[in-house]
Amino acid sequence: MTALITRDELAAAIETGSVTVVDALGGEYYAKQHLPGAVALVRADVDELAPTLLPDRDAAIVTYCSNPACPNSGQVADRLTALGYANVRKYREGIEDWADAGLPTESA
């Protein structure tokens, strides 16, 4: 099971630039709203795109999707781990929690 990260921990990591954030929703959801600096990577594209989008397998990576009921972030995190990424965590509460807390988001 993927380790979790809290909103406060994630906000601090984004602020310091010490994490790569992965939006596991992708598509129109990503275009409409995503966490600052997030890259879009859905489960179906992990094997193909991860080596290019996430070249450092030891870097801190955090996946997220919409909310705790959404399975996407866990699926992407599990696949990244299986591919040898060593420092993957999941922001279980997702973008709904982030936006509800009044934290900044970006759009494409």
C-alpha cells in the first residue's frame, strides 16, 4: 500500500519544489483544475509516459485524484512503484480537499 501525505505536508513540499505532483485524473479534469505544477498521468499511460515525465526514480512523487473515493491516484502510485519508483506517496483527499481549503490551483 502506498504511503500517504497530508495536505499540509504536500503544500510545504510544493512550496519548496521538493516534490513532483502527479494528477491521476488527466484530460478535461486536469485542464479545468490541478494542483500547482502537477503533471497529468493516467493509469493507462504510466508505462509509456513515466520514463519521460518522471525520469528520476528516486525523486519524491505524490499522486492525487478527486477525493478519497477515487481509485486513480492509488492505481497510478502502485504502477509507479512496480516500475521502480522508490519514493511515491498518495494525497488521498485529492483536489476537492485542496480547493476546499482555499489553496491555489492551476488550469491548462
